[in-house]
Amino acid sequence: MATTVGHALAGVDCLLIYRAINPSKNVKLGVLSLLGMMFFANAPDLDIIVSAVLSNDHLKYHGQQSHTPFYMLFFSLMVALLLLKTPLRSFTNYSLGEQSYKTVFSLVFIALLSHSVLDLFTGPLRGLHNSFGTPILAPFWPDRVSSPITLLIGPHHDTADRFFDWYNVWVVLSELLIFVPITFMILLLSKKMR
């Protein structure tokens, strides 16, 4: 699993790429749309809270159903309905601009999917090492799929002491060194395309 920072920056990148590819949609690039994409890119890891409540082991259900594309499709459909068919519609219009169901669904889905894609390339060591893997092909393939290449280092999150250690500070800094330049490049390219 990548850190919350890495997932959040991937969510921002998804919004920037979506805006560049679909300029006719006029999706706003504001604080609320950025925060929304950051939230949805991290949302699959909310299973840690569910695990803690249901079993007193915060990792028991982590990285399972919430990290599968079928869950993400269902969740994206529900979020799009909630944001466009309830009084939240005015909030959605304010944060994204006047958008269709398809646009909201697409944005939420790609933010969620970015989570599993990052996790697919996260492992204990960078380089030609198998990643931790993710159930990205479930339910067709129930096993976790691992990449033979690890691009991101996974943080320690099994205990509070290990979560707040210097190793995790280094992991966050290394993700910033990777994602911040990528985000700026996407931003510059997307401005040229618009």
C-alpha cells in the first residue's frame, strides 16, 4: 500500500488528466474538486476502520474487497447518484461545475482505481522485486496480483509505533519526490492541451 500522500497526489493527477482529455466537460479545478479526488483516491483504505470496528485488528480486512474494481464500480455508481440526485447536487455543481452523471461517476471511479494501481506497484523494496499485490482481478481471479517491479515502498502500518517512525517519513518524502514532478508535468501539459 502506498501512503495517503501518494494516493492523494495520484487522485489529483487523475483529475488533471481527465480535464486535459475532456476539455468540453469544463470540470472545475478548485479546492473542493481536488479534495474530493484526494479523498476518493484514499477511500479504499477506509477498510482499516471497518476492520478495527469489526475485529479489533485494523488489518484483518484491509486490502480485500474495497480494493477490487467491482467494489469500485458499485461505489462510484452510488456516489454519483448521491451527489447528483439529492440535495448535494448544489454542492456538486459548486465544486465541479454543472456535470453529468457519467462525468461524476468517471471521476470517482478513476480516483478509486488509481488506488489499486498504485498498490499494485508498491512493495518492500524498489526495483525488480515482487510487489505486495492487490486483488485487482477479483472476482475472476481471487488471488492477489503482484507486479514484478516495485515502484513505491510500502509504509509500516501494523502498529502505532511503526506508523510514526522515521521510516514512514522517508517513504512519504520519496513519494513526494516522485509525484510532485509528475503532477507539475501533467499540469503544464494539460494547460497546453486546453
